[in-house]
Amino acid sequence: MRIQALENKVEKATQTIHLTSPRIVCYHQTHFYNGQRISFLPLLEKKTAVSHIILAAIHLNEPGNITLNDDPYDIALNDVIWEEVRTVQKAGIKVLGMLGGAALGSFQRLEKDFDLYYKLLRGMVVQTGLDGLDLDVEEEISLASIIRLIDQLRYDFGKDFLITLAPVATALQEGKHLSGFDYPTLEAVFGHNIAWYNTQFYCGWGSVEDTTGYDKIIELGWAADKVVLGVTTNPESALGWVPDEMLQATLLSLTGKYPNFGGVMGWEYFNSITAAEPFGWPWSWANLMTSILLPDFASSPAAEKRSSLVQNPLCSEMTRAIAGSDA
């Protein structure tokens, strides 16, 4: 197997970084919709077992500025986002920022002028108190470039800072992908600095109709605890959505095959739907994943503690507001 063969040539500096599996990861990019702010505090109130929230998307722009989606991350409009980050962190949820994605340029700018653009990125992480960064490289850069970024992040923020990547599934299957560099080589030589991979099994890059695509990745030597199954939470968000029953069968099969299964991630939070809630609530998908992967969580002391952080009239009002008139 290719990864093991490469690893035999490399002495790992530390053990693999990972948290308790299975993870339930929510991507949250749409912070405002139809004039309403999309709060993520209901993930606590509704007693979901979400382990990580990834805020998208951070962009490094010319001639030298950084934004969260289209706006500076530190404008007053975003203050409530960072307040909510601190609240969910108190509940034990880790919050990462997603760098890159479909809007190209951030990683190529780092490659061309690392000092200028890394300073902006580092400043944002320091100011906002993020627990990590998710590197969604959908543009061609070199292996040396991504290693330099990961190495500098590890040096600046220490061993507990979470660094994840978000490759399409074919990137871990030795097929065509979007990033330019080779993921098996990255894992072999620098995997000790990567917590896990939020692997996109949608948009034509993979399928969650069954376990075939995930199994192929594991057969190639990847550790299951580092491969998070990425799905879309709404058929309007991306190609590749599957009904609840099919996704449940896939997830239960994976947890049966791989006791250290890395978990599931959903793109994205704001418009998730399920069979039980077909009109959609932002927390619907997270509730479904909790019921499948950690069915006892909702009645646990940990869930009660989470919920107690937001049990007040303001949160109830916020919950009604983010659902909007369409729900």
C-alpha cells in the first residue's frame, strides 16, 4: 500500500492528532439569509452532538486584505459570530475557519508572497480565537507550499491547534483532483501535523450511496480515523445528496467496518433538510447525525450542559428567527 511504503521512509515526529470519533462536523458559510442572521447556537439548544463547526470562508485577497466571505472578518456586523464562537467553545465544540474553497486565489497568493498573506491569516486566528484552520485547496499549488503553511501554523499555534484539509474523495484514491500536490505524499511526510481530512464525496467526486468509495480509500492505506465522510445536507447545495435512509445505512456500515471511523461532515448548516423536517431547519442534519452515530447523546449530562448555556428567551427568539418564514 502506497502510504505505508512512503511512511517507512519517514520518521514521524509525533503521533497522529485526533479527537474522539466519530466526529460530527458542520460547515457554516451562509451567515445571513433573507435578511436573517443564521445563528449556530441552536446546535447547543437542540442537544446535537456536533463536535466541530467550520466557519467559511476565509479569503486572502489582493492587494493585501483578508475577508470572511465578502466582508472584513472584524466588522461590527460579524461581532455576534465571534461571540457565538466563544459560547460554543465553552460547550466543548471546536471551531475552525475554512481557508479557500471554490473562490480561488488564497493559496496561490500565499505561495507567491507568503510573508504578506500569512501575516493577515495569523492575525485573524489570533484575534478571533479559532481552534484551528481547515485548508480547502481547490487550486493548484506545490507540495512545498502546503507544507510551509502547515509547518508555520504548527510553529505559531502549537500542538493543540487543529489543522485539517478538505480534499475531494478522488484525491485520496490516487485519482484526479483540484489541489495540485499529492495527498498520499503529504500524509506520509507531514501527516503527523494534520488532524484529519474532510473528504468531499459529492459534486461528482464521490458517492455516499454505499461504502465503496470510502472503502477504496482505506484499502489504499489511509487510517479511518483521519478520513471524515463529507456529504451535502441539501440537494440544492450540491450534487450527490442522498435520502436519510441511504445515508444512515452507509454510516452504520462504516461504523461497523471501522471502529475508528473518522466521522461525518455536512455542507452546509443553514439549509439542511431531513425526511423528518423536509422544509429544513439549520440543525436538522446535525440532529439526524446525532441520532445515527451517537443516539444516547441527547439524554446525556453533556447535552444538558450544552443546552443550559443557551436556555434563555434570547436564544428561543433567535431560534425562531433563523428558521425564517419558509420553515
